[in-house]
Amino acid sequence: MSKFSFVDLTPDSILDAVESIGIYAESGLLALNSYENRVYQFKAEDGNRYVVKFYRPERWSKAQILEEHAFAFELAAADVPVVAPIMYQGHSLFSHDGYWFTLFPSVGGRIFEVDNLDQLDVLGRLIGRMHQAAKTKSFQHRPLIGCEEYLNTAKIQLQMSNLIPKSLETAFYTILDLVIVETTSHYRNVDTIRLHGDCHAGNILWSGDALMFVDLDDSRQGPAIQDLWMMLSGDRNNQLLQLDTLVAAYEEFCDFDHTQLKLIEPLRAMRMIHYMGWLAKRWEDPAFPRNFSWFADDKYWEQQILALKEQLAALQEAPLKLLP
């Protein structure tokens, strides 16, 4: 549990790890927003700003982490703007006191605006370029976006957590099971490519006059639409306009399989359930009850019952369809 919760990762051990590869911090450590891993920004004596990332133990294997790094390097070599790890003496992954860690250049920028069609147009072309490079090969070690982990395992994690109020258990699991069945019926025989995997506004920055991808920690094998659908917001008409903008720009660089539009709502359901399962799985890490205290409140679970009912209705509607 001590390793799982990062309790042994003290400021001194962080600095010792960074110094072990020849980088010496000049400033203090600024913790960045990350709960799955531990990520810190600092300025070094060489005048550069860095970000050091410590991977959560037992989440990814060494081979899976190195495959993430290789994907980033491959994208960068294809001129896809992505923040890739820093190589030091031929290595990008290092170990200290039982923790794997990686160093990145610190990159600033403005947050991406999901409701800005001009920015969505730029993003669509960028994702198209990323996927054009990504589909040349498949991941060998990183997992697949699939129902077993995102739905069934997540349900088990929720059941084991005992966080759902007894008074709401029947209602919650009844609707959860209906959503799982409906989602599984739609998510079958899916063509997959290598993905960013967690392509939302928080992982996209305007750096100078260009967009840049950050954080490939959740990169997986999955359907191409996974890297597009999280950009959609608002009512159905707004989503159609946003989707049309994204896909038209995407297709300037990469063919898009329009049959994958039917996967948007199943993927949304999978993300909802997987997120709840992730919080339940990590609840023993002290950082989670401290930062997600609402997860143990009755009101949250009442809201999730309603959200799952709405998602079930969305799964049963006709999928979004673009005009020819």
C-alpha cells in the first residue's frame, strides 16, 4: 500500500531521482494536476524548466511505458506536435527507489476551447495527422479499449468498494446492468488503431500559434472515434456541427470510417463507468478521499443513477450521422 499510495515519494526522493540522471533543481517542486501519477514542474540549474513524472506502481509494465514513449517519439518524428520524453544517455525511462520516472520539457500554453469551431478545425487536422502515423502499426503491450475492463471490471471494483449507499444499491446496479448490456451489444467487432486515448481539452494546449498534444499516459489500441468524440459538447445540433468540423478537417490527412459514429454513445457509457470504477479502485490512496470527497456522498450516487438513465436513452437513440 505504501508504494501504491506514493507515500514513500518524498521531496528529497524526488530530487534524488532527478539528480541521478544529472539534472539539478534550482527551484522548488510545483505539483501539477495529476492523481493517477505524480507530476512535478521545476527549474533546473541549466536554466531549463522540466516536468518529472513518476508512474503509479503496478499500473503499467516497463514494456508498456516504453511503448508509450516510442509512440511519442514516432509522432514527433512525423512532425505531429506532441510533448515527448527527454532522452538521457539513450534512455527515456529511469528507476529510483522502486518508482519508474520520466523527464519532459515544460511546455506552457493556452487551454483548448472545445466550443470554438476554428480551433476544432485545427484539431481535426492534427488528429488526422496523428492517426495517419498511428495506424502504420499496432501496440504490442498496451491494452485495448474494451468492455471487459471498462464495464465488467469497473462494476466489480464498485462492488468491492462498498461506497454505494445501501439505500441506493438496487437502483444503481439495476440501471448500471442495463447500460452495460446495451453498451456491450453496440461495441462489437471494432477496428482499432493506436490512440492518444484521453484526447480531451485538458490534454491539448495552444503553444505559440500551434496546438500540441500532452500526456500519452492513457494511450491504447482502440477505435479512431475515441480521439474525436470527447470534443463534442452541447445539444445534438451543436454536436453535429462540431463533429462535421472535426471530421472534414481530419479527412484532409486520414480516411475516417463513418460507421464508427455509432460507437460514440457506447464509448461515452464506457468512460462514465470506467471513471467510477477507477475512483473506487484508487480510494485507498489518501489523495482520492481528499480530492474526490463527493464520491462517498449519497447525492453523487443519486446523480449517477439519473446520468446512467439518460445514457441508456442515448444508447437507444439513432447515432449521430453526418450529411454526405
